Amino acid sequence: MIVDDDYCDESYYRSHGGYSSGGFIYIGSSSYRYNYGGSGAVGQKVTGGSYTIPKGANVTTKSGTSVQRGGFGVSSGSSSSGG
């Protein structure tokens, strides 16, 4: 399911013992994949979007924070998540 924007922030996932590799963020036993341009609310499944960042895009969270990678994503299993 969709998670808070914080999950997209490198300082957040690193401070929680997580890391990023191959387009995924790993925190504990969960993995999250970025989705760009999708829609939905925190706690719901993401709708639409792409797992490939648009060329030349400046990705920002809903709160306006610029991130290296961002948007919604998919957690391990079949539910959606991201930041």
C-alpha cells in the first residue's frame, strides 16, 4: 500500500537501517519500489504511473520536498507503497 513521503527520503530509510538498490528501498523485511506519476492516498493501492523515472524529471513529494527518487511504489507482495 502507499506509504508516507518519508519513505522516499534517503536520510529516513538510512536512519531506519534501510538502503536503496536497483530501484528498490529496503527497510527491515519490507521492500518498496518507486512509481512515478501514480495516484492514490496513503494506505491505498497506487493507481497508474510508471516504475521508470521520466527523463530529466525533478521528482518532488506531495509536500514539495525534492528527492533523488520518489513517487509511489510497490512493497514486497502485491500491495503498493512509496513516498
